[in-house]
Amino acid sequence: MASSIHDLARHLNISIGTVSRALNGRADVNAETRQRVLDAARKLNYSPNQSGRNLRRGATQSIAFMLQPHPGDQQYGEPFFIPFLTGLQAKLAEHGIDLMVVMGGPGDYQHERLRRLVEARRADAVVLAWTRREDERIDYLTEVGFPFATLGRSQSGGRSYPSLDLDFEKAGSDAVDRLVARGHRRIAAVRPLLNLNFGYLFIAGYRKALKSHGIDFDPSMIAAGFINESGGYEVTPKLMQSKDVPTAIIFNNDAMALGGCRALVEMGLQPGKDIAVVVIVDTALCRYFSPRLTSFRPALEPLGQRLAEMLLESMPALAGPEGAKIIREVWPLELVVRDSD
């Protein structure tokens, strides 16, 4: 019996990636090798649970979305992910495919959960979010040849997989431009911890815009925290204790902005009056806060629909008449002017 894909690859004396690609019907494995892998998998009863059934059916008709919680009150990013997942599921449903959400535990970076899902073939493909600058999940999926797509970019994996990202760099730059046009020159920025790539892109745009306006970059104007209300609440007072106190703050996340605004109010500062606030990713939280927060809005449901299309286009069994292809896109965010800046 082969308890893992490693055992099966060792038995056949071929690479794990070749075994995985053969099991998943990838076009870059020749028919003889694919049949050899399938025969060995059946003979050795490779992977209990669903894998034997999946080998017979050839597919699970499901896609797994890996959702990573964060510490604190807003663990799962519901205002962002619910409309995104609605769009993702709607497009997959058109092809008779179900969406399942695989939750990580707080502080768990999902790698072991992801490995078990892949080796047991509980899904036909995976969608990853919260992409890191260097992301071991992407490296793993690329190595074993398992189909996947990412919401967000990474420096891992090259250009071998579909990705759809928001243009955080331009939003960061546009936010600075807007604030400078209103007389601000001491502009702080709050980004996420955890090596998340969109935080790097946001700061890259922020720094580029400062330079274009002749404003020197000041590291004391940058703070990093967890992506939740308490993260923004904790780091904002530290920014306001800087030698050159900021007159404006750009938050890279709606929940962080709510916590930051609470901290400002407790310090006797009114957002939108005593200090300008801009948020990069708009959700309903921004619309119903007081003051209403100026922010950059993504089209979340269409974003989910498009990523589903891109993933399906990359899978030979589901691609269109032109065959499988890798698509990578970056979408703009729309500025929504409200009261806070």
C-alpha cells in the first residue's frame, strides 16, 4: 500500500511532480506514463479516503479555497472574502463544480493541510489567498504539478500559474498624490505583517509617489500590524508619537483603519478633521463608519468570477477549444471619495 504520493513516486522511480501531473490528467505527461501511474496507484491502493474513488472518476468536481485566519477580532476578513467567494462559486457552478473552503488554524500557515488535500486528491485544484512575497505553498504546488491559482502575486513559482491581483502599488501612489494635493507632506502608512506581498506593493507605490513630490522617505512614518482592528489600534498611537507627527495616514486594510480611527479618537483627534485618513481596500465597514472613510474599492464579486475563469482555462480537461493557458492579471481599484480625507 502507498500511503502518500512520495511512496508512489518512489515505487515507480519517477518524480513526485510527474506522478501528481499524471494523476491530475495534465497534458504534459505522455499517455504511457499516465497509465503506468494510474495502474500503480490502483494496485497499491494509493491514498485512502477519497483518492481511490477520484482515480476511478478522474475528478472530484470541486475546487478548494484555502482561507487563512489572522489573530484578533476580525479573523477571516468576511467583508472582503464573502463577495469574492460568491463570485468564485457562481462561475464554478456554471461548470458543475463545487467550491469548498479549507480553514487554517490561527498561526497555521496551511502547508500541512494543503499537502494532505493534494495527496488525498480531495479537490481538482486549489485557490490560494494572502500570498506571501516568498510563498512555500506556491513552491510546493508548482513542484508537484497540482493545478492552482492565486488571489495575489508572489515572487514564488515564476509565471507558471494563473494569478489575479489588485493594483495595490498604484492605489498607494494615488493615495499619496491625493493627500499631497490637499497640502499634506507628513503622510504615514500602515501595512500588514506576515510578509504579505500586497503590503510590499502598497509601500512601493507610497514611496514612489513621495519621491515624485520631492518628499523624503521617513521609516518612522511606516507601521506594520496584524490585519484586524486591534492591529490598527495598537500601531496608530506609535505613529502619532513620531518626532514629526503625521497629518495623514493611509491604511492598507479596512479593519486596521477602524482600529486606527478608534485610537485617534481616544487621543482626542477627529479623523477627517484633525487628521486625514485613506483606506486602500474599501468594504461596507468604510461606508458606515463615522466619518465615512475615503477608500479604494475593488470589484470583489467580478474578481471571484474572473479568477474562476482563469483557473479553469489553465486546466486541460476544462479549458476552451484553444487549449490550456496561463493568464495573469492586475485589476485597478476605484477611488471612492468620502469624508475622512
